[in-house]
Amino acid sequence: MDYASLLSRQRAHHQAAVKGTAARTRIGKLRSMSRWILAHRQDIRDALMADFRKPEAETDISDIKPVLAEIDHAAEHLHNWMRDKPVPSGLLMLGTSGHVSHEPKGVALILAPWNFPFMLTMGPLVSAIAAGCCAVIKPSEMTPHTAALMGKMIAELFRPEEIALVQGDYTVAESLLTLPFDHIFFTGSPEVGKKVMAAAAVNLTSVTLELGGMNPVIVDETADLRDAADKLIWGKFINCGQSCMSTNVIWAHRSIQEALIDALKVAFGRLYGDIEKAQTNPDLARPVNDRHFARLRALLEGSLSAGAKVVLGGGSDASERYLAPTILRDVPLHAPVMQEEIFGPILPIVAYDTVEDVIAHINANPKPLAINIFTQKDRNADYIIARTSAGTTCINDTTLQFIHPNLPFGGVNTSGIGKAHGHYGFMAFTNERAVVKQRTGITSAKLLYPPYKQVVQQTIDLVTKWL
């Protein structure tokens, strides 16, 4: 495919037919997406099941419903988001009026990941359409069934000069990144995010980078352990741990570590049943492909060699790409699972004596996408939040911040640049255009024009001192 020609056609179409569309027109496009999704709900489930044996219920709650919710939220608020926002002028700008106009950035490139292939493709597209952009979408080749279904969806709903989906491997993404898009929205790893940002810099293209990182959980000595265990097990093992929000390590206060481990094992039984039968449990997904399975098993084996101990799971079966949900204890800080984002069903636990030790470790490493804190004392959570930096934080739960409709979602530095979802997603694809209207004739600014005679200098001095 001639991607440069596609971009050129989308630019022309955007200028002629999309840039100035009213809210009702954009909402109509979003509602057509909702109708298609609801009509093809089973097709979406089947595609994700084929790609990595994702349970239908998980597809509903993590891929389908979030997109529908994103559409509903945008449709409800889009008129207000698009409205010009007047700003006060102040004495220095006496006689003028000013406002912020929200114009679409233009033609966007959306590079989507494989772990939530439907939601993390369609979610950014909702924001792009709401903002009035055209878009080229490149889904992940690692989930081919879902990519093919999304290609069918886009072809049925949009003309290619408005929204186009192109498929292929990483070389397709590399080719697209050489083109001067008006915005790039990328979801993936920090390592690939660096390459995306470097490519965008050549054309000075703005970027939103939704990345990941080492998401620590802190369970202090006051936490409700049964409640925490249920939430930690669900948040970790949904989608086989293949989530940017997945817990990378639990820091457990030493006084409650043993009780927490017991609670986690009981919670796993409540949610997923006997660990010995987990391989046949239809509620547990699989690593997306053989390469990721091998990477995860190497992480586990390396960590066990470093001294970590298994308290749950630990088994695997390469023939079925099965890695048992695994909980580790006594994990050394130099163990492989502590050196990179796990992105799989392995949950390390590290005991701590003082929260300052945990804070020091967090601050010595790249800023995480999420820090989650389990405590029954607000001041304990406030203490940690005040002394760390993260894209998001959840107290007494995990993952929920991702789906909150009125909060920005994104990381900081290596865990992400820019924000997404709701109004923040709309703004990611929007240029805030400053507009000032000056009156004709005599204006306050003209009092400062040259020649700079004494009266002008006196006026400048007055303005400098008092305004």
C-alpha cells in the first residue's frame, strides 16, 4: 500500500469534509460504532478467544464495555467539549476579547497493542473521531483474528480517506512512522515508545505514549487482607497478567506477610478454584504467543534460581502455552522478575520493614504507571503519594483508575506521555487554538508604539510597575 498517498487523501478529505463537522455529526459516527459492536459482540468474543483463549466474560468487561462506555461518555459531553471557552482579558489587554477554540489536530496515526487488542484500538479511535480527526490505524499482528475483525468493522463504517486500518508486521509501523502525521497515539512498551518518539521528532509530530512499567502494590500493616487478596488476585490474573496495569510486585509489611500469602491462596481458590486444575479452567487466558510464553518461563526460572520461592502455581506446559498463575515469596531485588515489567501471570511478594524503604526503591527506578496502596489509614496513603510519582494511584483496589470516566489515564516519563480517556482523550487529538479579537481604532496597545518619546516611556514604566 502507498501509505504516503493514503495520508495525502486523508489530509484532503479532512480539510474538505471532517475538520469543521458539528458535534451531532461526530456523535452519529460514534453511535454507528456502538451499533456495530453490539451487533458483532459474539464475533469480538470469538476473535479474542482465537487469539489467546480469552474468556468471553473478560472480553465483555475489558474489551467491549470500556469502548461502549467511552462512546457514551463522549456523546454526552461532546457539545460542551467542543464549545469555545472565553477567557478574561485583564487590564493589559483592555479592549480585546479572547477565547480558546478546539480544533482537530488533523490526521492521526493510532498504533495499537495486542494485549487488549479491541479496546486499546477502538478507545483512542473514539477520542480521535470526537475531536474531528481522520485516522490511520495499525493494529498488532500478534492478534490476527481481532485485527481482521476490526478491519471489517472499519471498512463497513468508514471510507478509507476518513478512517483506514492497515495490517502487517512491525515494518508497516516503521513505514507509517516516517510520514508527517499530525498526531501519533501509541500504546505499548517503553522500549518501542522510545522508537516512536524518535521517529515523531523527525517530523515534529505530537505524541501520546501510553506505556507501562513496574506497577508496585503496597500492603501495609493496617490493610484488610481478605479484601485486598480478592482484588489483587483478580487484578493480577485477568488477561493472564498481560495488562499495563498489572501488579509487578507486592510490597507487604513484614508483620502481615504470612497472613497475606495465606489470604492470596484462599482468594485464588475462591475466584479460580483448585490451582492443580487451573490448566483446564476456562476463566484463565494464555500468553499471547510462544515467544512471550518462553520469556515468562525464563523469568520464572531465573527468579527461582536467584532464591525466590513458589507459594502457588509454578507449573507450565509449552504444548498448550500454559503458565500456571504463580505467586512467589522471598524474592530478591536482583531477581529477573524485579528487573522488568512481567506482563504475565507471575506475582512476586517482597517483605518490607519501613515504608521509607519501599519509597526509596520506587524512587530509584523509572516512574511507574500505577502505584496501588492497601491501607485503612488515609494518612498512610497520603504519605506515600506525597513522596512518590506515578501516572495513576488507586487506594484499596487495583486497575479501577483505568475505567474512571472523569480521570485522565496515562503515565509519567518512562511510563507514558500525555493522557487518554474521556475529555483527556478528546484533548489529546485537539489543538487548543488561542483567538484574540482586537477592536479597530484607538487601542491600549497603540499607546506603546514607537517613536519611544517620554510619554511612551512613562506609559511603559506605568504598565511594568502596575499591570
